[in-house]
Amino acid sequence: AMDLQMQRVESKVQKSLERVRLLLKAEKNPQLPQDVHHQYDDKYFLVERGTCIAMASQLNCLAALGLTVEQLRTLKSWAAQRSVSLRFKSKETCAYLREETRQEEDPRKHVEEVSHRGVAVSSWTSKVVTTITEYFWRFEVSYILEAFQGVGEETISIMSFSHGTELKTTCKAPAPHPEVRSPAIMKDVNVTWLLQMLADDGPLFQVDRDAKGCSTPRRNPDVDKAFAHFTMFAGWAQSVCDYLSHLRQVDPRSKDQQAVPLSPESVFVPTLPVMVSSESDELQEEVRQCNTLALLRSSDVKGLALNVSDGNRLLFEEQRSLQERQAHLTECFPGEGLYTRQEAFLHVTLLHSIQNSESWSFLVDYVEGMLRKQLIAA
């Protein structure tokens, strides 16, 4: 099973390597770790750098949804004393509006003739007219993505929207949806670990090699905590995505956009198990200013893992491709209704964050699998 998983990871990474080569400098040669001669510590460095990139990616997804630098600082200060969680909750209402009656003619006509001794002497045409009664309803939804500390003593709103549309049914009872559903969804995820891993100058994750229980770059208490975080976050994001799919099904306009895929495949995933060999000694570049919320700013790790500059290039590409995807969704989805361009972007961003969590899991499992293969071969 481990070998099959490694083959799957290698296949996915190979598709991304060409894009990575375009992003890095010409003298850089990103490769799968198994294809690069490296030291045992390089495996630790790879996991540490990959975790920092995965954390930065997750924060940048939240920034794309509305999280600001000031809000992140507040959340980080909360996490020093209390637990901090994200919550997505919504409220739905459905109210009866009116009844309308219309007549619909059957396109088929029935012709009858009267004949005498084989000669038609008269004829008449009849058609069926059906009276149709339709009932109209106002369906509205409001939702909020917020952060809170403890059990909700203080909250910070990251994003919120209210939308509505008109629904049509052919019967008055039962109503298409409950009169009030509050909350229609309420999902929380604890992000305390993520915030506690933020140094003053960016994400910082290190494995304590001397800690009790540290056996390998994958099997140690620090990575276990990271694994718990990324797993919980991906589960939370999937629950929110399922709810957004529900809104898309309810919206009568969604039939016009069913052909538009919501796949995040075009968005670059920066969390990759790659090592980089260079023909020259590169001085660390200064991080350029941009709109990316989280960047790698800490001192460089040693060895063949991506350095700070290279890691940030991947994060810049992720942000660029996410913005490109947003522009495409803006063209394809309406600005009004239940499932608008805002919901589509939220949907794709969360799907991308799930991909990022999965890629991180693949990375650490790949390192463990690579170590296992080397031990068997020895």
C-alpha cells in the first residue's frame, strides 16, 4: 500500500515539476528526493520546509477570502492565551409570496370530420388547454465565516454575504424548504496550532529531533500535531463545500452554470516533495513586497530543501493562479442569486485548501516511504 501511495505521489509531483522549473532560476534543478543524493537530515529539512509552505498556503487561502494582516495579528495574540477556531454558519428562510395561474395549450390538435357517402361535409378542430397554478417563494440565505477565541467570547468576521432568489413550485404544501433553518450549517475548526506556529516574520515549523517519541521525520510529536491540524482543516473545508453544493442545487439559475467546472486543478499547489540542487551558491534574496499574507521569512534551512526565496516563488505562483481562477469564475457566474461568483470562489478556494492539506500529507508520507525503501534495500 505504501509503495502504491508513493507511486501516486511521484506521478502527481512529476506533473508539477515542469511548472516549478519555470518558476525557479535557471541553475536550479528541482527533482524528486529519491533522485537526489542527500543526507538523512535533508529529510527533516524537507518536512519542515514543506510544512511551512503548507501553513503559508492555508493562510493565503484565508486571506483570499477576507482575512487581513491586522486580523491575523489579533488571532495570533489570542492563540497565546486561549484556543482559536474558525466557524462557518448560515441561516436560511423560505417565505410564501404569491400564487399565479396561467393556461398552457397542448401543441397537438384533434381534427374530426363528418362525411356523407365518402365526401367530407364538415370538420372541426379541438385542442386541450391546461390551467396551471404555480406558487412562488422567497428563499434567502445569509452566512458568515468568523474566528473566535475560547467558546465565543470575542469574534472577528472574515467574510459574510446575504443572497436571495425566487423559487417556483406546483403545489403550495409542503413548502420547498423550512420557513426558518438556523443554523442551516455551523461548522468549527480549531486553528490554534496554526497560529502558534507563526513567528513574528512568518510560519516557522521545526521538528525537535531530541524529543521523546521522535523516530523519523514523519513519526514524531511535532508532525503528529501538524497532521491533526491539516486533517481537521480539510474535513471542515469539505463540510463547507458540501453546503455550498447544496446552495448551488437550490438556486434555479445554477442550471445555466452546470457546465462550469469548480475544480481547483488550475490553481498551483506549492506543497511538494522536491529537493533542489544548484550549480552556484545563491545568496538569500530579500522577500519582495506583495499582497500575499503569509510568506517564508525565517532563516534558511540547510541542505537541499527549498530555500526561502524558492518557497516564496511557489507561494506567489499559487496566489497568481488563484486570482486567475477568480477572474474566470467572475465571468462565468452571476452577481445575484443564491450561488453567485462569491460562492463559486469560496467553493474553489476551500477545495484548493483541501488539496494543499492532502499534498502535505503526501509529502510527509513520501518521506517515510522513501526511508522505508532505503532501509529495506540496505
